[in-house]
Amino acid sequence: MPEIRVTDVRAIETAPMKGSNLIVVRIDTNQPGLFGLGCATFTQRHKAVVTAIEVYMKQLLIGRDATNVQDNFQVMMNSSYWRNGPVLNNAISGCDMAFWDILGKSLNAPIWKLWGGKVRDAVPVYRHADGKDFAQLDERVQSYLDQGYQYIRCQFGGYGGKTRYLNSPENTRPGTYFDALSYMRGVPKLFEHVRSVFGEEVELLHDVHERLTPVDAMWLVKQLEPYRLFFLEDALSPEQGHWWPKLRDAAAVPLAMGELFNNPMEWIPLIQNRWIDYIRCHISQIGGATPARALAAQCALFDVRTAWHGPGDVSPIGHMANVHLDLTTPNFGIQEWCGMEQDPRVQEVFQGCAAIRGGMAWANDNPGWGVDIDEKAAAKYPCDASQPAWLLSRLPDGTSVKA
Ligand code: MG
């Protein structure tokens, strides 16, 4: 077998869906036509990741054996001394996924095959339904049910808490205002309504988006117990981890956590103490497919299932990496799905995206991840480094808070 050496490492920036800056790493090799692609998407600070890839990863990786995936990951993670932050983890992830892609292509095998084959043929996914009122929400839930989806995350207006009756001081500071008390009162009514309209057959999820104080999150968990959620997502912020045992004991509501995690110390206690039911890290935020596989295996020992983060700010290569993980992980739980593969601009830029049939995601049998990028088309949709407005979140009195 010829030696496969890295000859170039670069970042491809594209935003076919405005507002979601996608970063794809491309690693070229000394073998003609053999290259790998990976997802390094940190939408909100994408230029910082591009620099980490094109300055630091490039000089570290050129000349290395591209098929030594594990060693390359260890070198990338250990060589900066300071580690486990979102910028470097995303840069590492893009390269890690690209190395898996190269290994798969060099062996003419899809990555799910390299990882021991499928334990299921397709991956159940959940979709996000929100509405400004019950009628609009019902319409969107029904539309998903009609398309064959069985798992639906229900929210009021994005993540809720938007009300006309904000008690704010004069000359409010610019930002997106959120009323936690209005949100708390509304969510139990939302689920009472959805259960009464759609019955027990549909699986319901909800995302708190870490927007409540811990004691308010405890109150909400108790209120939601009668509606038998599939899971409640991000009920606490990562900074309030010591509240998990209290939340766990408050009610029999399955708990999901992790999309903001970067450091293993954030998830280890939640898993080994069985305080959560689903781990839902953003794969590129934890360093890529290599650490995600290790995390899934760790979770299996504690009966914690996977629910990897799958929003619009993950590239189709990242979504496909989620699907390959899901297909090969016995303790898989559910996959978040944003449906970006249906957008014609995304189809123009990315070829071979995971397909949805019957409410489930399917991988293709192409070597590697099976997803390609058209760089000419990608260049038609430039990224935008300006600050997203929804992340400038404020309480009614004007205080800046986590979004
Ligand atoms: Mg979430």
C-alpha cells in the first residue's frame, strides 16, 4: 500500500443558508485525486477557526501519514498545550473527519463499514416545530406527522419567552428580549395542548436552551412530567452542573444535555452518575468523530444514549458524520435533524447529503463520508462575520444574558 502523505490543509468557507457560516476542511494528499473533507463549523466565530486550520493545523499536519487517524488526533489535541476550547476543537474536528474520509476512500469503504458495520439500517430523527400560537404550531406538527416523522420538538416562537408585555425601562438597549417567567408559564400549557390534539402516539421533545435559573428549571421539570416527554433538552447551563442531581430527582422526565460542551470534565460526572439520559454534544465542538466515538462508548456503560446536535450550523459533512455515528452506535437514542439537505442552495454546494425517508436519515454507500463539495458553488455564498442578533439576548430589565 502506498504511503498517503498530507500535502495541503485548508478551510472552505460557505453560507448557502444565510446566517449559517459553514467551515469545511479539505486535506489533500500525495495520491492523485485522494483528499478528505471534514466539518469545522463554529458559525458565530468562523474566522478564528479558519486561522487555526490554515496557520496551525496546516504546519502541524503537512507530511504526516493521513491514514494514522488516531495518532493525528492525539497530536492535534496535545500540541497546543492549552486545549478543549471551542475554536481549536472545531479546527481539530475538521481535520479529524477529513482523515477518516481519506482512510475510507483509500480502502474504498464507507466509514460506517470501518467502524464495524451498521447496527441499524436507518436513523430516526426529530424535527423542530414552533409557532406564534397553538394554531400555527398544530399546523407544523401535523405537517411533520404527514411526512412520516415520529419525533417532534415543540416550542413557542423559536425558543419562546417573547411577549408583547415586557416590563422594560425607557430607552431599552439593543438586543433580543426574553421573558423567562412568561416562557415558564407557557410551556406546560403548550404540552397540555399538544397531547390533547395529537394523543399519545407522537414522541414530544422540548429545548429549554439553558434560559432558566436552576430552581425555575426544577419547577418546569415537575410541571412537564404528566406529558411524558421523549426528553427535555438543556434544562441547565453547563455552568450550573452541580444542580443535575436535584433536577434528576425532581421528576421522571428524561434529560438531554451537552450541545455547548467542549471539555470532558463537563460530561464525565453527568454520565457516571446517571444524571442525564441523552448526551447531545456538537461533534465538531468536542474535536470530531474520534472523541465522539470514545464518548459514545463511555455512555454505553452507563445506559446513556446519544442524541448528537444537528442544527443548521453543521455542514452536510458534519450531519453525515452524525449519521455514521448513529448507524454504528448500539446506545444511539435519536438524531436532531434540520432538513438543510432539502434546500436547493445546499444541494448546489454539497453532493451526497444524507437522505430522509419515512422520518429516518439514510447514509449512502460511497467511500468515506460519501459527501462532496463544489468549491465554485460554495464561493457563490460568502460567509458573514457580523454578530447574529438572536445571540444578543436580554432580560426584560435590559440585562445581557446567555441566549
Ligand atoms: Mg438545543
